[in-house]
Amino acid sequence: DAKTTQPPSMDCAEGRAANLPCNHSTISGNEYVYWYRQIHSQGPQYIIHGLKNNETNEMASLIITEDRKSSTLILPHATLRDTAVYYCIVRVGNSGAGSYQLTFGKGTKLSVIP
Amino acid sequence: DGGITQSPKYLFRKEGQNVTLSCEQNLNHDAMYWYRQDPGQGLRLIYYSQIVNDFQKGDIAEGYSVSREKKESFPLTVTSAQKNPTAFYLCASRGVPGNTIYFGEGSWLTVV
């Protein structure tokens, strides 16, 4: 799986949009971008994933650049409950042979400030 | 509710003892995983299983054992051979669409 680079920490004012960047310059054509978040002492929570088109769900939006070398997770109206560590992961999304493991780095610690 | 249930949430083990962490899922997922997370660190894969009665070692399998006798269950045993077992343990399963991996709430193991 491709390696990702994220800033170690970010602050965001409550009610504002939180934009979390991720670089994945070595991503290959069949690798998807996944985002998870982890609140302290809990299991990681799946947020969203995409291949090359922008994606949106009830939690967030995912913007992937045209060359797919970077992406941004957008939380449109951050709340205090969004304070967590956010992980960007790239991995193969099909059902081919392999370990299907997720390689988690250290992520971005997002602090939402009142 | 559908999901992944891990138990116990907190477990204390004396040195030299084996302990087993439970993981049950009702998502009808074929693949299941065990990860270990140390404070301030990312996740490291211990074992994974793609189907019943089959499992493979991950990056840090030494001192751990698993079984997969039922699709719903993937228990992890932390043996006395694991030299530094104090950590946060996460069970996960993989489903469709999108091959997304979903996690349980985790189990804290402390050696006393």
C-alpha cells in the first residue's frame, strides 16, 4: 500500500469547516483513499473513501486532486465531538488476493475549539 | 444493531498468564483482523483471517494465537510468550461494498 503524509495536528473553530490534507504521491491506479478517525480509547471509525471522483456522505466530503497525489477531507461544520485523530490511508479496494490490511500512520490530531 | 463486539473492554493479566480477547461480528463479513495499537502510535497487524478455518500472520504475530472456527468469531489469545503485551487491541472486519474495514471498540490489556 502507498505511504501517506499528514500534518501532525490542526485546530479548527467550532462551526467552521475543517480541511484535513493528505499527500499520497506514490498512489497507484487501483488504490483507493480511505479516511478514518479515532477518538481516544475507541476503535477507528470509517468516514469515507474514494478512487478519483470527489465523494460526499453524511459525515464529510472527500476531494481528490486530478493527479490523485493528494486529497482533502472536509468536515463542513466542525463540532467539539469531531475532535479526534484523523487517518488517511491508501489501499487496494478490490477483492483480489492479499492481506487487505490497513497501514495506519500517526494521522492528524484535529482539535475543535469552542 | 449490526457491528463488531469486543470483550472485555479492560483486562488485567499477570505475567506468565495467557488471556483471550473476544471478537464477534454480525455483519456477515468473511475477513477479520486483529491489530495492536500502542500509545501515540499507528495500528500494527497481528493476525488476519479471510475465511473460516484459515488465518495468516501479520507483522507482529509472535506471542499471539488465533482461531476462526465460526464466521462470526475471531478470538485472540495473548500468550505468555508475548514480551510486551500491554496495549490497546482492535478487532476489525471487512465487508462490501468497497472492501471497507470496520473496527470494534477495542480492548485494553494491562500486564500487572
